[in-house]
Amino acid sequence: MFTYKSTFEDLYKEANAAHKLTVLKDDKFHVYSLEVPYFEKEDITVKFKNNRIYIYGDKEVYGTQFSLETNFLVNETYTEEDISVEYKAGVLFFKFPKELKLKIEKKLKIS
């Protein structure tokens, strides 16, 4: 299981110990690739709930069962609309904007 650290570099170090995670260069986004060998796009489910990304799936290949189950916490300022996930040839790509949107605190009127 991945846990959110203060930087994406910490996330990379922790995640790389469990799966092959690679950081890709981009000026505007944090882009990570997570290798998911043997899995097709249809075999994988990715959910976003309570600032946590859940990745899981099951696949049988030539009588061998493969399971994928992992999750990681992202910065609380990210929303579902900020995160994109793409699958290409056995690799999941996660894309997060480098500049975070700040949540605006609003004062409520007392009536």
C-alpha cells in the first residue's frame, strides 16, 4: 500500500518498492507510469475516493491467476477532475497537475 508523503518523490520511492513505477518528465504535470503486466484495460478497475486512488483487477493467463490490488493517497487538494488515468500496452499512466488548486475557505453568514 502506498501512503501520501510530503512530495511526489517520496511517493515514487515507496511505490517503486512494490511495483514498477516510473516518473516521466512533463512541464505542467506529474506523470507516473505503473506497469501492470498480463492485464488488459478491461481487467483493471481504478477508483478515486477520499483522496485515495484504488487500483485492482484479476486475470487468468494460461491457468495462472494474477491479482492486482494497490492504492495510494494523493494530496487533498486534488479532485477527481484533476487526475487522469490512461492505459497503454500493459502500463497505467497517472497524470496530476503540478500546480494545485487551492480550496477556498468561505465564511458562512449567520442569520
